[in-house]
Amino acid sequence: MPRPTAAQYFSGSATVVVSALALLLLLGVESGPGVAAVCAASLVLGLLVAAALPSRTAATATTAAPSIEVRAHRMAEDLERAAGRERVSGQTSRR
């Protein structure tokens, strides 16, 4: 199982704190079991939010290096552009 990222820790923790405060204020809970239920619900919500964020493995999969064919095609295009610039600059210097 991959380790959580800093963004997952932060968003999960912030969700727990904000949702617990909001639920306690909105529901006006004063009893011990009510506070425990609100805290448990906030923890579950924080875990769900943290799990919904992409992990490192998903980020590295999307930023994978392009294939050899794509890199070769780009290199060929770059060489053609450079050769075109050379021809244009060579024509202007002859005048």
C-alpha cells in the first residue's frame, strides 16, 4: 500500500477539524455520546476525502515519458525547423 502524500494528510486533517466544528455548532450537541458520534463521523469523512485524492503512483503514471516514436518524431520536426531557419538566414546573408 503506498504511503499518503502531504496533500492527502492536509486535506484529510482539515476536513476532520472543519466538519467536526461545523457539526458540533450546527447540531448543538452537548452530551458525551453525541460528541463521540460527531467525532467519529468527522474522522470517516476525513478518511474518505484523503482517499479520494490521487496518490503518487497515479501522478507518476500520468507523467510517464513519451514513447521512443514520439520523441523521434519531435526530434525530426526540430531538425527540419532548424534546417529551415538555416536556409532562410543563409539567403538573407547573400544579399
